[in-house]
Amino acid sequence: MELKLAKRAQKLKASEIRELLKLTQKKGLISFAGGLPAPELFPIDEMKKVTEEIFTKYGKEVLQYSLTEGNEDLRTIIGETRMKNVKVPKENILITSGSQQGLDFTGKLFIDKGDKIICEKPTYLGALTAFNVYEPEYVEVEMDDYGMIIEDLEEKLKSNPEVKFIYTIPDFQNPTGRTLPVDRRKKMVEIAKKYEVLIIEDNPYGELRYEGERYPSIKSFDDDGYVIYLGTFSKIFCPGLRIGWICASDIIIEKYIMVKQSADLHCNTLAQQELVTFMKMFDIEEHIDQIKEVYRKRRNVMLEALEKYMPKDVKYVKTEGGLFIWLELKETIDTKVIFEEAVKRDVAFVPGHSFYAKDVRKNYMRLNYSSMSEDLIKEGIKRLSEVIMEYY
Amino acid sequence: MELKLAKRAQKLKASEIRELLKLTQKKGLISFAGGLPAPELFPIDEMKKVTEEIFTKYGKEVLQYSLTEGNEDLRTIIGETRMKNVKVPKENILITSGSQQGLDFTGKLFIDKGDKIICEKPTYLGALTAFNVYEPEYVEVEMDDYGMIIEDLEEKLKSNPEVKFIYTIPDFQNPTGRTLPVDRRKKMVEIAKKYEVLIIEDNPYGELRYEGERYPSIKSFDDDGYVIYLGTFSKIFCPGLRIGWICASDIIIEKYIMVKQSADLHCNTLAQQELVTFMKMFDIEEHIDQIKEVYRKRRNVMLEALEKYMPKDVKYVKTEGGLFIWLELKETIDTKVIFEEAVKRDVAFVPGHSFYAKDVRKNYMRLNYSSMSEDLIKEGIKRLSEVIMEYY
């Protein structure tokens, strides 16, 4: 039988990263490859109490079908406390299966085959995976150490008037760890309005700031509904629950809700109640502080080790939050080659290639510091430096 | 700002049913409208024990990211015990967020705009909602009391050689409650092979048989990978967990897994483990027997009340399982008019209109008997009969 797939599905291919990551399943390997939260920080004891409370107090309704929009209490709490400097009514929030689902729905709602969308260069590869299914054309905007270069963004919008949206991760971007300054955020909203283009503000890491003040979201400068905000509990609570959210204007959120209805009816009823009850019984801010404390130290250890062991002309940004450091090696080096050597010495990372929508650059790598202990981080960077040194 | 949606999204509209169902939120209303499992049958006490066991025994991993394919134990159990007369290795099973997600992924994988797909007339409206996003053309196959008429199916395949797949609910179909006999199942697979067309066997109700022997699945007659089977725990356990599955041949399941990866990475890790642990600690067959016992009685009560109160020429099939009875009124009656009158007397159902892909018939209604008590079923059918009587 010949498999007659839809055209969009013919482009589906196994993620190169997934294949690479298989190599990192090796026991004893020091992995800077994933983006996994540290499991030792998951509040298991609290979750045990939370679940007991729920089954005692709520009974049957937590196992029944529920609202497509999501748990009302959860949406209220998100609108009031998790969008930081903006308050949003629950009506503008839809609960999704992680922010990955928010990305997929965004593609579904806005991208026709061949439509242009703008993204950072490089950008989050999970977003590319989600959008690719809808067959867009990517327009990449150059970045400096502070994220998207606004002049290049405007240039690209001028020469591509039909762009559907700008996709950006303004806080501790994946993969680069870069953060967009406040003036650029304001400017981005102005430009979006001028060119009548939506902004997708994907913000999984914003709450993980290890020093300084959190910047206001791009959404907070938007009074005309141009910004669609994607949030998640994966990095500040537990990814296994698969709970994220979309926040958008009335007219747009209504469309997302219809997409959710057709895609999977609603998110796990119990998981949503677990989050609500956790936030009522315990202090999630305190929990996030604990996470930040641990990750801050790990980041410091990684930065110190990079400083100590790496060749002097290896470049990286001293990121103020999030989970990643982005290493730039000299242009002649292909980090896939480095990867193969590194895995032999039991250390792994993600070669930067997969984070480019179009114009692949080969001399970058992404390092994650959230899931390894301080000792392993030190040892891993030392080993990795030894490999890299051989190419310098 | 003008909202520039993708073409597929311009057709999204609020489900008429959802709007109707809002009317049924009235307190004291007897609703035959939903398809809700009876919540009093949810195993709350067992789930409390299950969750305690999990948090004690497994710890952190149940809150972490996990495999896109789904929990290995869960997939093994499903392959060995939940496909009844076929045994399937776990490699051919992908865990989905309910079978609704299986329907969405099927559309995503196979339907290009304008592609023809075959469905029953009438068919499940949630499948239409899922497929509509991908803009297919529907080819409706006529049914008799035993499901799809195979001669009409072959006729339609002959005149539409480019059909992508046949979508069918062979057991206690939604909305009609009809079940496809074994010889038609065999014949359907033969025809699918002959015309090289896939079959999507959607089977949420097959385990809810109240008398007689369960029929072998269509999949059990398939030795060439023509049948894609969609299953779910929503009707035999709890819908709130959002756990379903897709079972397909190696080459096809691989594609579904990639779609899952891009859509939402994986299903709730904890919920999957909850199901596994429930099935290890308790007897799910016994649990299903309890459900069947209650629904069987409710179905009997509804059939008796229909027999007693309805005008003699109102037609329906005495369904042997599932959740629904499909009422055919005389052709001049529009059940939407009946609906408005019925709601005034505090009784609701779903007018049949929404279950037709193309050629809407107006004189049908779907009655659900799983979620109301026996007394309310009796009273509700009595009231509904009084309304209908006025049009006879």
C-alpha cells in the first residue's frame, strides 16, 4: 500500500535532536543537552497532600469532562498572578497542554502554506517543529547580545508586507539565553501596530531571573490586542502535568478556544485542579524562589567553568536567567563534529544547527545547566573544553 | 486591526451544540443531551489510593517530561488487553489526549484541502469538528439499522477513487447506537484493500456491550495495516484524565508520533501512571462490569419509557450497548423546534442536525441514557413524548 499522506505531513521527519538525544541516554553521561527542570525540586510531598485534599474535597468532578477553556480558578489565578505586570481577566486565558500546544494552535490559526512569519535567528526548535506542519516561509531577524535587532525587524517587515506574525522569546531566549531590553519591547509593539502584524510572545523562562528586576512583558505595552502571550507551568512547577496557557484579546482567544475544542476537548481536569489546590495550600512564589536559588548556583558554576577552561575566544552571554548558555565557537568549527567527540568522553550538548529556521550556522552549541549537579557541571565543562581545545 | 486568519481557521465557528448545551445548564433540567459518563461510577477511593502509591513509589519521574509515545507499561497493557481480540505490541501504540486528539491527528496526517473522506450518514460530530479544520470534502455512506451499507460504500469508492480514508464507528455508533455485523466488517477490510483506502476505526463504546458477545474489531481482520484504531479510557474509566490511544502499523504510527511531538510533546505523565497503577492494584474488568450494569438498566428504562409513551411511528434501534438511542420522527418534524419546546418543560436532547457531514436531516434526535437516574429517565421521556405528541 502506498501511504497517501497530506502534503503537510510529507515534510514530517524525526527530529534530529531526538536522534542525538538517544545517544545521551548512556548511563554516567553528563548531559547539557536537554532542557529538563531539576526533578529533585519537584514538590512531591506537597503534591501528595494536594491530591489527597482534592479527592476528599471535590470528588467526582475532577475526573469528569470539563470546560474547554480550562478550570476557572486556574485561569483567574494565572490572570492575576502569573502574567506579572499585567492583570488579565480569566476570559482572555485558555489552558493548553504545555506551551507547545500554544505554538501548534498558533500555526493552525494563522499559517497558510507559504505565509511568512518572522522569528529570531536562532530560535526555539520546538516552535519550528510546531509551525513547520503548516508550511510557512520563515523570515529570520538578526540578533545581538540583547535579542532581536529592531532595525533589522523593521527592515524585514518593510520588505515582507504580508508577514502573519513575529515569533519571539524575549526573556532568556531558547537557545541563546538573551533578554530583550525594555525599550526594544516598546518599539516592537509600535512596529507591530504600524505594520499590523501580531506578536507571539513565548515566555516559558521569564520567572527564572537570577539577578536584577524582571522586565515588563511585551504584552504589557500592548493596548490593541496585537500580542498573544504563551505561558507555562513546566519550568516553574512540573512539566509532566502539561499545563500551559494562551492569553489573547477577546476576538483571538475565542478562535483558540474553538481550535482547542476540535483538537482535544480540554486539558486533564485533575491536573488543573492539582495546580489550583497547590497554589491555595502552598506558596508557589516560595517554590519558584527555591528553583531559582538552585539554578542560579548551577549557572554560576557553569559560567565559572567556562571562564576557567574554555579557549579565550569562545563567546557567550552571561545570561541573567533561564536554562541555557549559547556558545559561539570559531567559524571553521562544526559543533556536530564536536558533539561526536564529546559523547565519546561522556558529555553531551545540543549542536546549534537545529535552532535555525533557514540559514543554518554550524559553530554554535546550546548548554543547559538546570539538570546537572554543580560537580557534574564543572567536570562536564572541563571535558567539553578539552574536546574544543583540540580544534583551536 | 484586521484579523488575518489562515483559511482553515476562517471556517471555525462556535459549535451549535455547545450553544444548545448552554441552555441545558438550567438547574433541575433532565438532560439526555450530553454523552457524559455517570460520575457516581468514577473510582474516587481507588484513585486516592493509586495516587498515594504513585507518589510514594515513583517519586519525581511522574512529574517530569516523558516519552512522546507514552508510558511503556500503559502501551503494553493496552496492546495486550484493551484491543480485545487482537494483541498488539506497544510499539504500535501512541497515547493521545483522548480519542479526540486521535481524530485531529488523523486529519493533520491525511487530509489536504479538498481531499475526499468517507463517513457514515449520520456520524460523530466531534469527528467532523476535528476534520473540518483540514477542509476535506465528505462523502456520506447510507446506513441501515446495522451501520454502513457495504454496497453503498463500494459504490461511493468506485465513483470517488481519490478517497483518503473511511471513518467509521462500528460499535454502538454515535449518534445512532448501531453496530456493524461481523460479515460487514470483513467485507469493509476487503474493500479497503481493493481500493487502497485506509479505515479509521473509532471505538470509544465497544467495551460497553449490555448483552451478547462483543464483535471482533475491524482491525482484527486487517493483516496489511489498512486499519487505524482509535481507543479511549474516557467511557470505561474517567474522561477527565484525557487518555486515549492510536493503534496503527509501524510506518503509520511513526508519523502519528511525530505529529504528537509537534502538537504537545506528550500526555500528562502522572495521569498515564495513574491508569497503569489502577490497573495493577484493581480489576478494571470488574469496574467496567459495574458501569455496564448501571448503563444496561438505564438503557432498559429508557427503552421501556419510549415504548410506553412515544407515538407508535417514532422509530429507534434497540441498541445493545454504548450511550445513545437515535430517534426518528416523521419527516415533517424539525427536532430543533421540538428542542425549544422541550427545554421549556425542562428536558433536553441533541437535535440530529449536527451529525450530518453534508446532507442534513431534520427529523432525528439523539438521546443519552448514561448520565441520568432511572427515575429521571422515565420522567424525561414522558415529558418529551408529550411535546412530540403535539406534532403527531
